[in-house]
Amino acid sequence: MPHVSTEDRGAFRVIICANATFGPMTAAGSAEMFDAVAVVGENPSVRVIVITGGLRK
């Protein structure tokens, strides 16, 4: 199950890092976060990155 998801809201890219109950950052989640942030550099329409946490339901 992915740890990181993204949503575009106009010029904002919201990156949500969600993990199990306590929400720790794992090696897999860290790699997914890196990839999510790296992709933003290729998209000139994204002007702001918001990184937030969340819990899986």
C-alpha cells in the first residue's frame, strides 16, 4: 500500500504521507516522498508544495 499520495489544487501540490496507526516514516515512505517531491520540479504550473501527514483508515 502506498505511503504517499498527491493532490493538485491549482498551483498547489499537496503531498500526504500516511502510514499505519502511529504514522512513522519508513524507508519505503521516504523513497516515495522523494519521488513525489522530485516530480514537482518537472511541472512549472506547481508553485507551492504542501507536505502533510495523515493516518490510513
